[in-house]
Amino acid sequence: MILLAGLAAIGTLSTNIILPSFTSMATDIGVPARDLGLLLSSFFAAFAVGQLLVGPLSDRYGRRPLVVLGLAIFIAGSLWCSRADNMNGLIVGRVIQALGVCAASVLSRAIARDLFDGEVLTRALALTMVAMAAAPGFSPLLGGALEQALGWRANFLMVAVLGAVLIPLYLSGAGETLPPSHRNRKALTAAAPGYLRLLFDPRFLLPALAVSLVIGGLYGFFAAAPAILMGHLGLSALQLGWFFAATVFVVFAAGFLAPRFARRFGTVPVGLAGILIALIGGLALLPNLAGGLVPFSLAIAVFLFGMGLINPLGTALTLHPFPDRAGLASALLGCLQMSCAAAITALTSALPLPPVTALGTILASVSALALAAFLLYRNRVTAS
């Protein structure tokens, strides 16, 4: 399970580790700092598309070759970024990074589905989801320290090292989890029709959409937080890193409690409660409700706790009905999540509103949409 958490976390860690270095990166390569947002959106877009290929390839050829090759490509992209001296070079490197690391992320869920079932699957997914949410929280602190000590290029070298460490750990700790007898020889030709069938299956689409919208809200928070905490509330870059790190404990607590609550009260009721809690957190950020650091922090903590509940439970509900298509389902779920992240991140920056109001509007809106999707899931699927 720890290995699965590492595979899940490496992609999200590499997303946010560069945030504290935006100013120095922009100065070094001679572009406005705001243009570096392309390093996030290009990563998300490539990550989303790449997962659609990884899923069927892993169902056809197994998990091991895709994980190892993906990590190798990720290492190459990270090294490319560490040597880039212009914006185009950085974007190319980020795309290579994303195309590689998406395999580790999507297959961490598929491997969990290969190995576990029922409550154990929920616990495994809870740990991987905590890792995916925690990595963006700790990575700005790590990135800020590396940038201050060694320069911004050290961030890319660090994630390359982490990717290199994961390869032997994966080969020795898990290896192949999809035996040849369980592989789908028609996975590649059936990929497009398979994705369409999943998209029209409410057992998949409704919980997947609920989870993806809330995860998109999480990345919207990461995108908006520097402007709010540094520009509006006056935190330093180091304090920003500590703030992100503190949010990890909220997500960890929710991920720890989610399977326990689900065992006692049921997966669907607890997932529904998580979305409602996230909605309350988003609403608390609206005008006059989050005028300082403490109210803002409390509102974000409420949202993150709700997100930490629905994320593993909604993911388990999404994947559980499709053991024979775990790679395909996990890939499409990852694509939906990263597509929502790309769209919501861009929208958070584009709204002509004060940063706190824009973030509150986004978080409340995506939580409300997620609530509608999950209620529809409860009414249509669980009643059948």
C-alpha cells in the first residue's frame, strides 16, 4: 500500500513543487510570471490524454511495462526541464513529464483493484488518495527550500531522483499484478467503445463526475492560494509552503476516517456527507465570511475535509463494478479528474472577481454540481 501511495503521489508532487519558484523562473528565462501558468495547464492536458492510452495498454500488456516505461519517460522529461532555458523548452519538458507520470498515477488505482476488494480496496484507495492530495501540500515547502538552496532547476532534479527510486521499489515490492489469464487481448481495439460504454454507464459516470469536480476544486485552491495568501494576506513564500503543508493533516485525517465511517454508516451516505461538507467550506469563502487568515484557513480546512471523505469513497464506488476493466475505468477516471483540474484552474484565474471570492465561487459551484451528480447516483444506481 505504501508503494501504491508513492506511485500515486509522484505526479501530484511534480505539479506543485515548482510553484514557489515561479518568480525566479520567470526572471531567469525572461517571461512574465503569469505566463508560467502554462506549465500547469500543459501538464494537466497531457496528463489527461496520456491516461486514456495507458489504461487499455495496461489491460493488454500488464501493469509492469507501463509503470516502468512511464517512470523512465517522466525522468527524461524532468531532466529536460532542468536543462531548459526558455518557455517552449519548459513546456515540452512538462508535457513529457506528464505523459510519463500519468502511468504511475492511473495504474496505482488499477493495481489496487487487481490486488484488493471490498473494504480492503477502500482502505488501499484511501491511502493512495491521501498521498495524491498530500503531495501537492508538502511539495511547495520542499520546492521553496530547494529553490532557495540550489536554484529552481533543483526541483526538477529532485523529482527525477524520486522517479528513479520508485522503479526498483516497484519491481521488488509489487511487480506484475495482472496475470496473463486476466489480460484483455482486445483492449486496444476496444478502448474507444469501452470508454464510451463507461461514459454512458451511470455506475461509472456519476460517482466519477462527483469525485472529479471536487478534485478540480482542490487544484483550483492550489492555483488561487498564492495570490490570496501572499498577495492579499501578506504571507511570505516560506509561510505559504508551511500553509500548504498544514493542509495535508486535514486530508490525512479525512482519508483515515473515510473507510471507518463507511464501514459503520455506509459508503454512499458518508460520500454524500463529504460533498456537503466541501460545499459548506466553499460557501464560507464568499464575501464577508473569510476576511482574514483564520477564517480563510478554517473554510479551506472544511472543504479539504469533505474532499478527503468523498475522494477515496467515490473512487472505490466508481471502480468497484468493473474488475474486468480496471485499467480502462481508472484511466478514464484520471482523465476526467485532470480535465476538471485544467478547466477549473483556468477558470479560477480568469474570473473577474477578488481572489477569495473567485475561489469561493468555484469551490461552492463544483461542490454543488458534485452533490447533484452523487444524489443522482444514489437515487438511480443504489435503488436498482
